[in-house]
Amino acid sequence: MMDKLRRALSGNDGGDEERGFVAQVVESSSLGWGTRVKGFIACFVIGIVLSIIGSVCLFFGSRGLVAFSVFYTTGNLVALVSTCFLMGPLNQCKKMFSPTRVVATVLVFVCLILTLLSAFLWKKSGLALVFCIIQFLAMTWYSLSYIPYARDLVKKTVSTCMG
């Protein structure tokens, strides 16, 4: 059971595909499972803390929304990178751009960039907030793609509530 969970979390649950030389080298020089889990937890917690700091910044004047946008976006990025510890960066990128996740992945990255552009270049805090909300929704949709049938459940729930 634990071995099956470990394979699923590390992204190695896809059968006996032929592996290239680069993949073999990366796999043979990778971190141990315990170190991967610790790295994942550390990055994920840092990401959550940054997002919470951003939320607290909302209550501090006109600069609060810009600080929120920056901290929230950085927190999301760090939390997203944390999964690289479990799967490895190459495998994570493959999974991120698989057909079931590509739209959510692209939307997350576009919103990350647009949030920062809104805060720093365009100086439109309201627009930055809108992009943060879209970023949250896209990140949630992306995250749900890793849980079997979660997206279907959300679709059914929303359609039931809407009418």
C-alpha cells in the first residue's frame, strides 16, 4: 500500500515505459524519498505562509493590495514548485502539460504574470485582485486534476447549485 502511494505521488505510476538516458541519470541522482517529502512539506508550508502574509497585507493601506498580490502570487508559485520534490522537475512538467491539465496550467501561469504586471507595471490594484481571484480558481482547478473524479464532482455540484 505504502509503495503504491509512493509511486503515485512520485509520478511513477504509469507502467513500464521505456526511459531515456537523461531520465535514468536524473532518477539515479535524485533525492531519497524522506528528503523529497521534507522538501515538499517545507516548500508547501512556505507557500502557504507567504499567501497568509499577503492576506494580512490587505488590511494595510493603499499599498496593501499590491503587497497582497506579490505575496499571494509568490506563495502560489512556491507551493506549485513544492510538487517537484515529489515527482521530480521533468516529470512534474510532463504532468503539468498533459492534455487534462494544460489549460489550467497555462491559465495559472498567465494569471501569475498578469497579477505581477498589474501590481508593478500598470499599478492597478483592483485588476491585480481580479487576477489573484482567477489565479486562485485556476490553481484550484489544476490541483483537483490530481484527485480522481474531483473535477467531475465539482462540475456536478456547481451544475446542481446553478439550476
